[in-house]
Amino acid sequence: MGNLRVGGILQAVILFLLYTGCCMDVARGQTTDPTEVNALKAIKGSLIDPSNKLKNWGRGDPCTSRWTGIFCDKIPSDSYLHVTEIQLFKMNLSGTLAPEVGLLSQLKTLDFMWNNLTGNIPKEVGKITTLKLITLNGNQLSGSLPDEIGYLVNLNRLQIDENNISGPIPKSFANLTSIKHLHMNNNSLSGHIPSELSGLPSLLHLLVDNNNLSGPLPPKLAETQSLKILQADNNNFSGSSIPAEYSNIRTLLKLSLRNCSLQGAVPDMSGIPKFGYLDLSWNQLEGSIPTNRLASTITTIDLSHNFLNGTVPPNFSGLPDLQFLSVNGNHLNGSVPPTIWSNVTFTGNRTLILDFQNNSLDTIPASFEPPEAVTVLLYGNPVCTTSNAARAANLCQPRSVIEAPSGEGRQINNLCNPCSTDKTFEYNPASPIPCLCAAPLGVGFRLKSPGISDFRPYKEAFETDLTSLLELRVYQLDIERYMWETGPRLNTHLKLFPDNTNLFNKSEVERLRQVLAGWQITLSGVFGPYELLNFTLGSYEDEFPTVVSSGLKRSQLAGILVGTIVAAIALSVVSTVFIMKKRRKRRTVSRRSLLSRFSVKVDGVKCFTFEEMAAATGDFNISAQVGQGVHRLIENYVFQMLVYEFMPNGTLRDHLSAHISTVVKGTPVSGITPSKEATPLTMISFLCVLSDSHLSTLIWRRS
């Protein structure tokens, strides 16, 4: 009966070992959903990869083998890992986007920015209801926008700008109830702007400039609850006027409708509390300029190249943030206003440009004395040819293009010695530690629709805003250079430096890239939306050979580790209880006879008598038990207990295989014939402590 109980305990231990081992194997061996593996292979098959950036696609499992640009997570409903992000930003890829992408049922981010993809956007993308980010801008995609995209209720950002996409904006986009950013500029979209977009409760930015859109501007857009930027320059809304209802969009920061063939009057936007940017240039607007003063936050007013008449109204005065005012190319008459700059504080490099060229202004007031920071342009007005011409001589020089100033970053101290050439070290010009050499990250960062005309007065605010969002100190950011591009857009090249040390750690590099590429930050309204143009690793290239870190998220890896540790602790407890039960029974048996009947020989294992073990362990004192006590020189040990129960048909593996395969006792298992000479011991248990350098084995025996 006692042997039966011991046998029962032994079987329980064996089952526990099997169960725990299986669990740990599952944890270690979680695999990607096979459907998604096949989908990724199909995606790879439709791409052309001249730079071999996807060379590890096809090796092992996508999630656990860390395929380039693939990020994964698990869901409660099954045991598979699922692809949640594809980030293949600027990988020099061409080819097409395979329709099998629609099989990635848990995908949240689809990022192929700044590649050379051609063909259509697959309608199957509309099946991925989990999608939050679609960023396909900067490719050569063509065809029309699939209606199916309009049913992605979780979609937050759709960026398809700078492609060759044609056709209408689908009315189904009215169902994008989570959308905040619709960036569809620089394509060949046609038709009307759907009035149904007015029902989007979260829409912040609607960028549709540089397309072939036509028809009237929808007045219902005034019903949007959160719209901040409406940018529709360079379309053809011929015969349409600017809806007066737009003056009721209380959240609006920027309205840009340049070169849209618009007619009618300039709307009165004075009721919008934080309005900052108005560009209605190059249209056919008529009538006088509204006389109500715009919000004090206004920086830019461009009404140039229209058919406006009357006088320059006094409401342009007293605007403290004004940077640029242009009424060039209209039919304005009367006097040049003398006080537009009256409430502007010209500190630092703040300037003001007033462009009155090519009108019918004929008088300069006697009090007209603009400050040095104010540029007044009067060329093409009668005032430049009358008796006032001498006074206005320096104001009447022609300037056909007024370029916003570009700039460079801080100057480096010339007293510093050159940095080491081993890595791409350079001086951080803003570091509080003089002449500190460090390896920066390079970031191409473009403001797509800024609400300013001159960046210089806002440079410090931009640095503070961006570093705060990136959880960096201000001196870790250097704006190496910035320049204005057509749009207008502001292209900046940034350098991010480690915090008063030479190098970023790997996790910090990963974090910064993920934050920037994943649009996890939102700049202050005056800077508008941004886009990531590049992320240059420099000295960190060797640590990130595929540019993008991928694979399992840290939460899954931590879970596997914790599960393994818990299983090991539980196994240790069960093992200790089992050994102590055996030790109490062992005291009633002759130790010498036990030793004499031991006949199993194991190569490389030394046998000890019971007396020797008792002497070595202080009569099996608990302090000598394996796993008790610590030693500073012992580390990275793996504790293993192997329990072997002798059976006539072979080893424990054979015995277990026999149970699993229901093999009849005595039949050869796995090609092994049971030993006829073996002594029928009840059990042999081995307790092994395995270190990096040597193996010590204690053997207890019982018949």
C-alpha cells in the first residue's frame, strides 16, 4: 500500500512535470495565426525589395522571429499571436499592396509611407475593422479610393497624400466616426467634397489641396464639431462662393482656399475666437474687406490677387501676432494705413510684412513711419509716382516673391576639440556640459499645414512643445535647419541627443521612433499636423540593421518569463515534499542491502553511499538542501529534478511513450528492446544541479 501511495505521488510529479513543461513550451513557442503568416507571405510576394530590407521575412515565425516591421500581440479568444502593426516606412519598396492584407484581422497600423508602391489600394483593407492608422502617403498609388475604407469605424488617421489616386471621395467616409485626420492632398481626386463629412464628430484636419475637386463648397461643413484646419488650395470650385456659414466654425484655426476659382465676398471670420490663418489668394473675390477685427491670434492674412475694392480697413491694426498681410493685386484705393503695426511687440527676430503692391493707393500719411522690423511694399500704386514718390522711394521697389525666412541651428563652440571619428559623434550645441560629444538621431520632420508665416518667433515654443511631448529635455533637441516649401509647408531637420551622455540606449531609440512614426504626439494648434520624412540612426545602425524593431511586445515576453518562474517555484515545492516523504521511509530499510542491489551504471555519474551523503549533508540538514542559501559566485543556475521510475520496457521516456501510444508491455518502443538483465528496482531518482561549468549529481536509491 505504501509503495502504491509513493507511486501515486511519483505519477503526480510526472504529470506535473509534463503539464508544466507543456505550458512553458506553449509560452515559448506561441506562433502567429497561420492565416496571417500566409497573408504576410503574399504581401512579400507582391513587393519588390531591391535593398533586401525584408530578407528575414520567411525565416521562422513572423512574430517570434521578429520579421522586419512586424509587431504582434495576443488576444483572449485564441492561443495565436496576431499581427497588429506593419511599419515599413521608407524601405525603398516597390510593387503593389496585395489584397491578402485584408486577412490580418487584428491589424491596427498599416504604414508604407515614402516607398514606391503602385497599383490600387486593395478594397480588402476595408475588412480590417481594427485599423486605426493607414499611412500610405508618398507612394505612386493610383485608382480610386475603395468605398470599403469608409466602414473602418476605429480609423483615426488616413494619409494617402502625395500619390496618384483619382476618382471621388467616397460618401461612405461619413461612417468614419473615429477619424481625426483626413490627409488626401496632392492627388488627382475629382468630384465634390461630400457634405456628409460634416457629421464626423472627431474630424480635426481636412487636407484636400492640390487635387481636381470641383462643385460648390458644402455649407454643411460648418456643422463639424471639432474642425481646426480646412485646406483645399489649388482645386477648381468654379462659380462657387465661400459659404458664409464657415464663419460659424468656432473651432477653426486655419482656412486656406488659395487658387480655387472662388467668387463672391470675403466672409466675416471675426467671430472665430482662436482663428489664426486666412489665405483666400488667387481667386475672383469681389467687394470690400470686412471691417470687423479678426481674432488677436491671427498671424497671416492673404487676400492677394482678387478683385477687392474700397479702402484698407482699420481693423488690420491692433493684431499682436500678425506676421504677414497681403492685399497685393486688388483694386483698393485711398491712403496707406499708418498704424497696422501699432500693437505688435517686435522683440527678438519678430517681423511684419505688409504687401500693398499693385493697387490704387495714392496717399501716404505724414505720420507714416514704420519700425525697422516692418517691411512695407508699395510698388505698383499711384503713390509711387506722385509728389509723395520721394518719401516712398524705399518702399516702391518691386518684389514679386516674398520668401519666408529659412534658418539653421545653433553654432558650435569653436574652442572644442574634434569629436572621435569611431562613431558619428558630434557636439550638442545646447548641452549644459561644454564640448560633450554624443551620437544623435536624425529626424526629418515636416509641418504639413502650419498656422504661421515666419517660424523664427515660434522656434523656441516649438522646441519646448516637441521635447515635452517626446519626454526629452529642451537641450536634447537641435533644429539643425529649416526651410519653407511649396504649400506652404515647413521642412525641418532635427537632431535628438542623449541626455548628457554619449549614446542613447536601445530601448530609448525604439521608443522615440515609435512615438514619432506612430503619431503618438499632437503639437500645439499653431504648428498644425506633421509628418515624419526620415529617421536616421547613424551610430545606432548596427543595433538596428532592419531599421524597425519588431516582434513580440515586452508585455508578452514578461508574461512568459513570469510564467516560467512561477512554474519553477511550484516544481521545487512539489519536489521537496516528495523527497522528504521518501527520506522518512528510507530510514526503515537497510542502507547496505540497498547499495548491494544497485546495478544500473550511468556513464559520467558518480555514486555515493547513504552514509557518505549523510556525512556530506549534516544528516540531511535542511541547510544543505539544494536551493537553500546563496553564494555570490553562483549565478545562472538551472534547477532540474529528473524522476525515473523503472519499468521492464525501457527508460522513463520509453515508459511514457508506451503510455501515450498504448503500447503493450514488453513490446519494443521507439526501436528499443527492454533489457532482460536489468534489476527490477522500484525507482531511481536523480537530483541534478546543472551549472555552466560542471555537473554534480546526488543519487538516492530504493528497492
